[in-house]
Amino acid sequence: MPPSSATTSASGKTRAEDISNILRDEILLGQYRAGERLPSERDLAGRFQVNRGAIREAIKTLAELGIVQVQPGGVRINPLEQASLSVLGPLLDLKAEGRPEVVSELVVVFGALLGLSGRLALAQATADQRAELLQILERIDPTSDVSDQDEQFRSVLEAFVKALGGIHNNLVLRLIRNGLRTQMVGRLKPKQPSPVTDRQLLKDMAIAIEANNGNQLAMVISRHFDDLSVKLSAIEADIPTFANRQRNSGHA
């Protein structure tokens, strides 16, 4: 008799969660194309040696992610762009096997959001609040090791983003940032520290804040992350994805 959907694996997840994670990754890797049907409940139950209740729970989770749509006659794969933000973390986990360009795309979006946050904050900031922002940007010790400076930069950037949000208090922008941060934590780390570039960004941001110029601050931030995205894209262009290999081999 197949185990119930409540059966817990060694990782502490239910069997339905394990199945949804497996199917999710297969979809993100391009093993199923948009518009294709998932195998039937019966076939999936046979594959995973569970009852259909576990399969239904797994499919419900996939539907909540927006990567499948339950229709009369079966479950069809949605285009990835229709998925929710919650798939970003799994995409980052898949790294080069999935969609490597997601990292450069994320960098551009992060820069755009941070630039907008900076512009909104300076439009409302008091002299004391601008002074606080400048103090945050001065926390990096230029005499420390490169690896330490990289950690310091990330810490400074996190504190700076929080301070900006506290000034403009735009709820929607803060919620979007929280959603991105939830997906990024523990997943996205720079491959190579670039303390010179990072220090220049902090210097340029400080100049814009001292001038109380929100548009300049937004431009400085966006330009930095756009440049970083271009560099990442050049690296990603040489990485063959699983989905591309499957398409090139004619796999359906």
C-alpha cells in the first residue's frame, strides 16, 4: 500500500512537499515545456510510489507558485513569466543548470529598486537623516583585507537600504524588497569581491546625498548595478543551460 501524503521524509518534509520540489525543479529546468501536460495523477502516483492525495497536494503547491494550471482534462505547464516571485529562490538554487541569466536580471532589478528608494528617500530626508545615511556609507575600513571589505560592503549596503526605507516608508516598495530578500538570503553571493568598485559606489552615493540630489543618487546606483549586470551576463553567456541542451538535442 503506498504511503499517505502526510508521510515525512528524513529531511522533515512531507512526501507531497518532496514531490512538489522535484516536479518544480524539473519544470524550471525545462523538462516540461509551456503548454505541455504533466503526467496524469495515476502515472505520477506510480512514479513516486504514493497515493493520489500526495500528488494532488504537490500539484496544488505548483499551482500556487504559478508554474502550472489545473484544467479540465489535466495539468498544464505555464510559461515561466507567469510564475510568482517564490520561484526566484529555487531558480537561484539551480544555478547554471537552470536559468543562469536570472542572477544578472536580479542585479538590474535590485539596482532599479534601490535607485528608486534612494530618490524617494532624499525627497523627504531631513538634514539629520542625510547625515545618518552618510555615516552608514563610511563604515568600510579601506585598510582591511579584501574579503573583509566585501563583507563590510554587504553589511553597509543592507543598512543603507533599511535606512532609505525608514525615510520614505513606501510600503509597496518595502514589501517588494522583502520578497526579493527572502528569496536571495543564503543563495546569492558574489563570486569575486571588487572593493575598488564598491568603494567608488559608496563615494558617488555620498556625493549625491551631500548635494541632496535624489535623481543623481538614483542614477549612480542604477549605473553601478547595470554595469555589474553586464559583466555577469558576459559570464552567463558561456554557460550552457540544461534547457538549452535539451532543446538542442531535440528532447521533448
